Amino acid sequence: MAWLWVALAIVLTILEIAIGTFYFLAFAASALITAISVWLGVESFWFQLLIMAICSMASMFLVPALLQRLNRTTKGFTDYNVRIVGMSATVIRDISPQHNGIIKLATGAEWTAQSQETLQAGASVTVTGLIGNIAEVAASPSDHESAQ
């Protein structure tokens, strides 16, 4: 019966490689732990399912916490997107208070953006905040001075 759990672990690992979310890897590890328990003498199929379920539930809580800890590269921030606040960007699609536009950050990433002022394509802006996945921007001080 251990071969069944090993086969499931292999299939889940292949899914993980194809998708890359780390969740299937956690389930693959759970299946592998179950296979080891069978090898150690657990014969009841229902107990094997219980081991798989417990390991899977534990992984559902542990994997997100582990990934968040591994992905945290800026001290004090838990969300990668927050790091764009304060970055310089260039407007590539006009922005007005009534219509969102598109900005291109210095990193090359493009974001949907909104502003309380009208900003033309080519204007330099600074990201002042995030509202969901939309960047709140304002004209850079150098653009304000040259416009006046």
C-alpha cells in the first residue's frame, strides 16, 4: 500500500512543478509521510487517511506562514506590493480623477494608477499609496515646478 502513497506524492510533485504554488508540494510531503507510516507498520487504510488528513491540514496552516516569512525581504513589510510606495514612475497612459491610467515603475513593472489630478503620458510621478491593486500617484515635485 505504500506504493500508492508514493505514487500520489510523485503526481502531486509533478503538479507542483507545473503550477508552482507550493501547496501541492505540501500535499506531496503529506503523502510521503503517510507512505513512511505504512512502511513503519500502519496497516489500517482509515488510519492512513487520518495521517494524510492531519498532515495536509497542518501544511495548509504552515505553508502560507513559511512562504510569507521566506518572501519577506524588506524589514517591516509583509506585502511585496507595499514596497512600491515612494517609488518613482512614468505615466504611460493618461490619468485623471475620473479615469485610471497606467504607470511604469523604475523597476519596469506596469501598474494601474489613479490620481486626484490630471497627469499626461510621460509625466513623472511618485507612488503615494495603494488601494487594493491600484497605485495612488501624485506628480513628482520636479514636474509640479516645471508645469507652473
